[in-house]
Amino acid sequence: MDGRGFIEVDAHLETSVPGVYAMGDIKGGPAFTHLSYDDYRILHANLLTQEKLSTRDRIVPYTVFIDPQFGRVGMSERQAREQNRAVRIAKLPMSAVVRAIEAGETRGFMKAVIDADTGQILGAAVLGAEGGEIMSIIQVAMLGKLTADDMANAVFTHPLLAEGLNSLFSTVNE
């Protein structure tokens, strides 16, 4: 156990005792149901089908159900800079998203952190109407290794909130 009482595990969720595993909240880290389910998925695959899945490089999303919603995935700008990464930032107020204007839900913003060298999306935050849903689209783009340019040039249905992703990723600066 660590100093806070959590069971320590490796990237395959195995404890220091061979053949003994821990998953979910007992192993520490963010206490999200979706991470516990992913832990289950990893253990199920590794133990029953001898795959070698791990928690390494897992992209962790979350949504805070406030009004408006706050969705977050991957690295924040501060985390990226603390790792001495060269980053570019894309930021767009929700008041610039057509669907948000139509729905009268213009509070908030979308922000993405992008690797300056590769264009890979490192993280994003969306505070706005359905912020968690919009963040999830960015998460899928991250899983698929899409770049900021890919997202800026993608075709999203008009007039969905997702359409704002074209505008967001077209604002990349620095």
C-alpha cells in the first residue's frame, strides 16, 4: 500500500504479489466509474485472453456536471508546459459557436493544447452547453491520433455544437 492507503499496482494492475490484482478506487488515482470499467476491461482481456493491455498512456476524460458542463481530457496547458513541451493553444468562446448562439447558451469556451512540433492534440477543456459531449469528440480524435489540422478541416454537421470544433482548431496560435 502507498502512504495514502491505496493498493499499488503496475500498468497491468498487478500488485507486488504475483497473480493478485487491484482495480477501481482501491488502487488510487481518479475515482471515476469509467476508469474502473476500463480497469475491468484491461484485467478481463489480460487474464482471460492473455492480451497485454495496460493503463499506460490511458487518456483520462471527465465531466463536471455543473451549469454549463465542464468536460476535460488529457493534459492542461500548465501540465504540458511543466513537462517543457512546446505547445500551441487553440481557444474559442462559446459565443462564436453557431449552435450555442441559436440555443442561447453562449457561456463558456473551448480550449485545446496542441504539440507545436507534431500538431497532436494533447488535451482539451470545454466549458459550455454539452461540454462533456464536445470533449468526448476531442478524446476520440486524440485516440485516433488526429492532428489539430485534421480537426480544423473535418466536416461537422451544421448546426451542431460539434461544428465549433472547426473554428476552435482554426484558432491555433503561439
